[in-house]
Amino acid sequence: MAGETTPPGILLTTMDKGVNWARTRSMWPAAFGLACCAIEMMATGGSHNDISRFGMEVFRASPRQADLMIVAGRVSQKMAPVLRQVYDQMAEPKWVISMGACASTGGMFNNYALVQGVDQIVPVDMYVPGCPPGPQSLLHGILSLQEEIMAGTIRR
Amino acid sequence: MSDTPDLVTGDRETPIIEPPVSVTEVDEGASRREVHDMWVAGTEEPEWVRTATDEGAQEMLPEGDDPAAAIQRGIAVDDDFVDSDDTDADQRQIINMGPQHPSTHGVLRLHLELEGETIRRVKPIIGYLHTGMEKTAETLSYMQGATNVTRMDYLSPFHNELAYSLAVEQLLRVEIPARAQAIRILMTELNRVASHLLWVATQGMDVGAVSMMLFGWQDRELCLEFFEKVTGLRMNHNYIRPGGVAADLPDGWEDDVESLLVKLPAGIDRHEAILNKNPIFLDRTRGVGVITPEECRQYGVSGPIARGSGIAHDLRKAFPYSGIEQYEFDVPVGKHGDVLDRYFVRMEEMRQSLRIVHQVLNTMPAGDYRTEDRKVTPPPRKRIDESMEALIHHFKLFTEGFRVPAGEAYQGVESPRGHLGVYIVSQGGARPWRLHVRAPSFAAVQAMPVMMTDSLVADLVATLASADPVLGDVDR
């Protein structure tokens, strides 16, 4: 990046790259566990898989302080308005990962009680398959989302 | 409420059955909500609102909505909640905790009526994870059913599968080989350890010992690695099925279990070394969240909570299942019924479970891992290429499933949270006509007001963690 003309110790980059780098390297998830997937989400945060390697160990209880909502588990009709409210309370820019089969499509529960896919309520950036997805799958989803963000622009 | 459309019965013209006696006279609250929600049977309780299903869901009252109707739907707090006869009523404030709250262990919502920092009234509101699993079970064949029930109490999937499989086998009247029974005990007892390890992690974290979170998960991962090796999945295994288990134990399982039997006790000792003499932990738990044995019986509370109060009841001793009576173990019992006693009970339960695992390891019988009855379990892969009959059995099993004689069966097992029961009614088809689950966490949540009233908000978090409810188990 440093060109011929810049003095030593100076790095030049684009605004997009700089901001996106900051965004991806400290993306704080909202603690939004619902069901089985929440246990695997917590396992991802545990010592064995250690999500803090990616600057994401700070699970925030308040949606105001969170950048990423990991919808971990089945979303019931009763939970849907709550989920939307939590999403609305999050500050821009914000991203959503739909973790697991139930959150993505309703999974094996095609019945009166469940929302058949959380993308009916909030926009989803990344779907993680599995029932439940293991910590490795979730990490893969998170890293893919980070790649997406790095490739994008901060203008909206 | 009778004119509200009913989600369970749909448009069926079923009259609401009024039982002669209210069940709440017998069972203090463990049933009243569930009876109405799931069975549409009436109770005489004034607080007769739909809670598990989504009618109570509309959080935001539309403009001009009638508050009385809102109360009926369970949105607002009922009248006496606010207008208490107490002279300090105007000093009280109502706050809402959950359903999205880090300490509610899932999507539990608590209405709290506070006087300063003291809780004067608690009202648990459930149903945010209602998945309709009991209804879904009616559309799945008996063989698929284990996939469904394993997702209820997702911290003890093996226990769900075991209760379900035992109930189906009761109806089928099939004999399960000794090896399959021993494998079932091995997996369920290791599952108890994994579940309690997660509990000690969250209990520690909720009273401020965040390092417990890391240690607890670390040891739980050891169990999960073994589960993954045996079943292919870390959770929701679908391993214990009607007729036996899905696959035999893998080669070298003895070494894995032996290594677990070395590492897990060391982990439990380490947890106790951190917590047992920690003055903060002791202060936060001793005398907190007390429930008496009488109250436990009233609310149908079982498992470590009841044992922490001094009720020496364990289904493994009272109604042994799957051959557990041949193993030696003790049932730890507490005295004070507080959070600390529940902690001691669970820590000792882990040791006792490992004691059972040790005996299973030494006495694992040889033989088949599932019943030879080809009407119930599929033939080995090799036989399908050789035998027309095996091919037909295989085809029939995976298209129609097996038929179960008409009748009803109830089977309880001791899950890490208490008495988990599965009740199946069969009308002779390949699918259950009705499946109901008696969930231990449900009773625990119903008893929360008893444990929490007149305590501090901070103690509520400790009490909640010690009850160890799994909301998937509560709501299903």
C-alpha cells in the first residue's frame, strides 16, 4: 500500500477497507439464544472453540450494544414479535445470522407453532445449516459473513 | 374463553369438557395452564389464560384495545397484580424480565412486582419456545418419533429418547437385549454428567464466577466428543430408538470411557475446589431460593430440586428402568432446600453417575444392540442384498413404519431435571394418536414464585439458575 512517495511508517488504504476491517474484527453478537442451537452458540463462546479469536466473545445482553444477531434456534409465533423488537433496537450497521434448520426454514417442525424461517421477520445475511450446527459450522458462517462485509462498501 | 378459536382442536366441534373437580385442588399449579392449553379441559381457576400457545404473544397492545380483553389473552398483568390490598401497593413497580435475558436460561419471561429491590410477586410467563412437538409427534411414525422428542430437553436428549422408546416398547411388548439396555444406561448417565456440567457452568456464571463458564464447558466438551463418536452428533442424537439403539458402540469405546472416568472426576474436583470454599458463592447461595418438601410435592417438583429439599426420591430407585437396578449407586439428598443444597446434590449426582458408568464399562454384556424383531428394527445392510424378506422388512419399516397395538403407556425416567415422563396413546396405527410429555422443568418453573417471593432480584438469578429449567422442556 505504501507508495514510492509516502514517507516510511505511513499506510494508505481506502475508507471502505479501513472501516470494514474495524467492523469485522470487533463484531459483538447479541445474546439471543432460543433453543438447542443456543447451546452450541454458547459452546462456540466456550474455551474449547473460543470465539474470541475473532474478536467476538463479547456477547451483549443489550441489543443496543450489539452488531450481530445470531438467531440460534426455533422461533415460535409467540417469540416472533420479541425477536423483531430486539432487531429494531440494534444500532446500524447490523447483521443477522440464521443459525440452524429451524431458524432458517422451520426445520422439521412444519406446524402451527413455529415461524417457518426467520427471514420472514428480519433480513438474514447468512444461513448456517445443521441441527444444530456445531461450533465449527457457526464459526464458518461467521467468517463467511466477515468476508462478505470486507468485500462490501460502507455506503448504503 | 370458550368462544376463542382453539389452535389445538382447530375447527373441530369439541365441547369444552368441564371436569367435576379442578385439577388445581390436587396439583398446585403444575397443571392448570397446561391442561387448558393442550387438552382444552377447563379448570376453575380465574387465571385461565392461554400461555404456551401464541395467543398471549401480542406484546404490543394495538391502539384502543380493550385492556380486559388483553388480560384475557395474557398480555397485561391481571388486576390484582397491581391493585394489591397492601398499603404499599403504590410503592411497587412492575418490571419485565425476559424473554430475552441472559440469565433466564432460555426464553423464560418473568413478571416481577418489586418493592425497592425486594420481589413481592413473580409470575413466570412461558410459551416463547412452544414448538408444537406433541402435535408433530402425531404426524410422525414411531421410528421417526425419537427424532422429534430428542429436541425437547436439548440438554438431556438421551433421556428424552429413552423415555419415548421405553413407552413405545411397553406397547410393543418387545424384549430389548441386555447390551442395548447397558448402552442406554451408559449414554444416559454420561448425559446426566454433561447436563450437570453445563448447569454448574451457568450457575457459577450467574452468581459472578465467570471462570466456571469456561471450566464447565471444557469438561462438557469431553462428554460431547464421546457422544459425537458414538452417535455422529453432538446434540439431538436420535440414538436411542424403539427396539434398541441406532448403532453399536464404536471400536475402542472402552478406552474413551476410561479416559472420561479419569478426566471428569478431576474436573468435578476442580469445580468444587473453586466453589466450595468461595465465600462469595456461599453467601449468594446459602439460604437462597428455599423450597420445602411439602411445596415440592404440591407443585410436582422432582429431581435435584426435590432432593435438595430432602425428598429422597429418584425414579432410578423407585421405578427402575432399562436394567439400572443392577448397578450400585446412591441418591444424594440435601436438607435445607436452598440453592447451595441443590449444588451439592448435583455435584454428588455426577459422581454417582460416573460410578454407574464405571460399572457399565466393566460389565458390558456382549450381544446385539437392538432387538432381533424385524418388524421393529431394520435388518442389517448385508442381509438386504441376500434376502427378499429382509428387503421387504426394510422397505415397509421406512415407508409405513411399524404398527403398535392399541393401548396406552406411560414411562417415566429420571432426567437430570427430574421426573420426565412420556405418555403415548395408540389406536393401533403406525403413528401415535396422542403423545404427551410430563416435563420436569415445567413443574420447576411453576414453583418459581414459591422459591423467589420476598427475595432480592440478585437472588432471583441464583435461584433461577439452580432450578436449571430448559425451556424446550417447559414449552415443547
